[in-house]
Amino acid sequence: MSKIKVMLVGGPNHLPAEQRVVTLAKFCEKIKLPFGSGYEHFLHKGERTHVDGQEVPAYHWIMRTAIAE
């Protein structure tokens, strides 16, 4: 199975740069990233960007939710 590298755009400023490039097992429209005490949600809107000379899908931040207890 081929993995897909994507770039996360926007969201909290304190989200480290090394966590903004994510490898997915398969392409999906939304990503829910655990971060701190919640989840950061990102959506693919058809845009692409370049990472290490490779064109990859860009996912834009849409919201944050709390982790349910």
C-alpha cells in the first residue's frame, strides 16, 4: 500500500513544524490530529503545495475540539 504525505496549514501557532507534514495510509478529505488536550481538524480543499521538492495535498485547519473524557 502506498502512503501519502500531506501538509497541514493553519491552526495553532505552537503546532511544531515537524508535525505539519503527516503521512497518511490513504487519502481522505478530513484529518483529526491529536494535539495537547484536544484535536485539531484539517480539511483538504483541493489545494496542493510543495514539501521537499514533492507536490503534496494541503490540508487547512478548520476547528479544534476537546478530548472527551
